[in-house]
Amino acid sequence: MRRVPALLALLAGLTSALGFAPLQWWPVTLAAFALWLWLVHRAPTLKAALWRSWLFGVAHFTIGNNWIQHAFDFQDRMPPALGYVAVVGLALYLAVYPMMAGGIAWRLGRRSERPDLGFVLIAGAGWIATEYLRAIVFTGYAWNPIAVIWVPTPLRALAAYTGTYALSGLTVVASALLLLPRPKVRAGVIVALALLMLVPEDALDFNLTRPTIAATAPRVRVVQPNFPQEVVRSEGYDQRLLDRQIELSGTPGPAPRLIVWPEGTVNFYLEDGYPPEWYQHPPALLRARIASTLGPRDAALVGGTALFFSRDGQVTDAGNSVFAITPDTRIVGRYDKAHLVPGGEYLPMRSILQPLGLSRLVMGDVDFRPGPGPATLALPGFGPVGMQICYEIIFSGQVVDRAHRPALLFNPSNDAWFGRWGPPQHLAQARLRAAEEGLPILRSTPTGISAVIDATGGLVASIPLGQAGAIEVPIPAPHPPTLFARVGNWMALLAIVLLCGLTIAIRRRAR
């Protein structure tokens, strides 16, 4: 019988991940969290609660992060089977955070034979604290916070007030309410969730007065060339990719156009001043080709690579960069990715791991150098544009330069590595950032899912996974700064204080 709780914890973890994209079965996630918390409350000892919570976390993160294995299918130096080891190995570590949350709920929340409201509230507070820790410890891994299950529902609008981590905690509270020995409470939660399934996504869009958009209003053209990772090393790849993106960029029209290309898809160096041996083509000529797609009031944001040199002319680092190019072929701004991926853009503990035969997932022997952090570029004709490359967009509260709030965010990415589960999960998290910050987000990826997201997190337009194409729409307007945009992740701390304070008040009253 001792094995039954362990097996139930694994089952709860496995099913809890089904609420994320692409399945988005969020009611299953709520039921799975309720089962996990029931197992925690029933645990006879703290050790048992920790064990059950760790097993829950291992299963949860193994399913949720299964897309990581796909990145290993494109490696010459590491076998694809190592990807499965990487997924499980990562889950073994990430499970520490649900384990801590379960321990907090058992130690501080368990006061009676059956779950009470105090247990429910402490479970939510513990989840907020540990999910936030997961996002910052060892550079952080904020992928798939529980709050992201609400993206396909109107409840994503709550992120503008609570932020992601507080909303995750409230989600855990909603799940735990199903455990209370009060039939009316359980029935109320179930009815509310059932009604939520019938409400359209935009029901909580409070920006009800939408201005008429003039034909000459600035537009964005998002390019998706659909060059999968399998063809990266094929002959002529770099030139064919450049040609495809130029072709998809279209021709100028009456309105100013902001043309956006995916992360790292210009594989020739665009900046002047490098030693001549680093150039395959003159950079001025490459910029002229890109600028040939631009009208006099257009601009382009393209993903490429910057190089950094020592005094003796040796390359020391590279930058995963976005270059802003104007019709006169000038580079008027550059953003270098700040939050780099360990093992992807740099190899941590290189002196130890490289002799063991491990290497970066991304090709190249030079590590990337992190940029200074969230930045806003002043783009002529389009105003302040914030930059977040690839998975930088998943870090709640870290995507905007608050001293120079942009009017929109550009999030180029390369999701071609990550199978069919990674891209829709990445898109869902970008939509949650848009709702949090009240800012539209432009996403351009090589294979999808590219999209234009409005300031409520709604999809204005998108290009499906695995299709080449371009979308051109008016640039959505930003909202005024949301409560979260003003307060940031202090909202998570405030939510913890409120939940714990309510617990203390309820228990004192019960005495």
C-alpha cells in the first residue's frame, strides 16, 4: 500500500502538464494539482510529503519539457538518445521546487485531519515562493509557470494585476478549494470553472473602445521563412535563407512598415569594422539588399550575430543580436541578448564539461556574451521598441526597461529546435507577458509559430507551425502601464503576505 501514494503522485504529475500548450486541457491540470495536494495533506510525515511532491514534480516537468529532446536530434557530437536523459535529468532538479512547496504546505498548513482553508492558502503561498525561486536560481528556468494554463481563457487578463507568479499561486488555491469538506464550496468552484470554459477569450478585454485604424497607420510585416533545422548545414543554406526572407518581406505601401525577421537568420556579418577575413560578402552590400525591401518610411529588425575582438584581432565572444536597419542601409541600433541559455549559447563549467565530450547545442566554438539587459531602441518612425530574444520573453517582470517603457516588444526566436510542443508553449508564454505588461508583442520565428499579439495577450494574426509566409497588419496599440507593469514581482511577495495573513486571521478566529 505504501506504493500507492507514490504512483498517484506520479500520475498527478503526468496529467498536470496536460494543461499547457499544445493540448491546453487546463481543467485536467486543476484536478491533478488537487490530487497532489490531497496526497501532501494525507502524508503521515514531512519526509513522505516531500517525497510525494518530488515525484509529482519529476513527472510534471518530464512531460512539460519533453520538447527539449528534439534539440539533440541535430547534433553530430552528442547522440539523440542523450536528449531523453537531459529531459529527465532536468526534471529531477526542477522537481525540487514542487517538493519545497509541498513541504511548506504540510509543515505550515496542515492542522486537521481534512484540508481546511488555512491549508489551501498556505499551499498557494508556498507555490508562489518556489515558482519564483525556480525562475531566478542558477540563472533561472521559468518555463511553463502554472499561470500560463489560463492563456486560452479570459482569466489571462488577471495577469495585468497579479503578475504570473501570484496568478500561479491563485491557481493552486483554486485547485485546493476542491479538497475542502464543504460541498457548496466545491460545487461553486466546479460551476465557475465549467462556465469559464464557455466564455470567449476576449471577454475580459477591458479596452472596449477600439479606435479606427487609418490606412496610413504604421504596420508590421512578420516574416517566417520555414527553414527547418534539418537543412541548416545544407549547401547554400545561408544564401537561400537570406533570399527567402527578402522575398517574403514584400514591397513598400502607403503606410510605414516595420519588417521583422527571426532570430539569427542572417548568417553573414552586417556590421562594418571586422577583420576582412570574417566577411563572405561586403556588409554594406548585405545591408543594401535588406534595405531594398524598405520604403522611405520603413525599417527592418533582423536577427544576426555580432562579434567581439581582442586587441590582437582574435574573436573573444559573439552576440546573439537584433540589428535595426533603415532604408539608407544604416544600422541605427543593436540589441544583444542578455539572458543566455546555458548549454545552448554558452557552455557552463567549460573546463569540466568539454573534456567529458559535452558541447553546446548551438553550433560554434565561441560562446555568446550576454548583453546588459532589457533595452528599448528608438526606431525612427515607430517610436520606442523593446527587445527580447527567444526565451528571454518567459521571465516575468524582466522583459521591459521600466525607465524607458516601449510601445511594443519584439521577440524574435528560433523554435525550429523544439518539435511540436515547444513552439506553442513559447507562444503562450509570450501572450502572458503581453497581458502582464499591457504591451503588444511581435514574434518572428523560422518555422513558427510567428504571431502578432495585442496588449491583452490576444492573437491578432499568426502563421502556423511549419509553413512559410508573412503577415502584415497594423501595429496594435499599447495599453497604459498595468498594475503589474508599475509594481513588478513585488506583487508575488504581496500575494504571499496576503495569503499567509489570511491564514493567521482565520485560525485565530477559529480559536
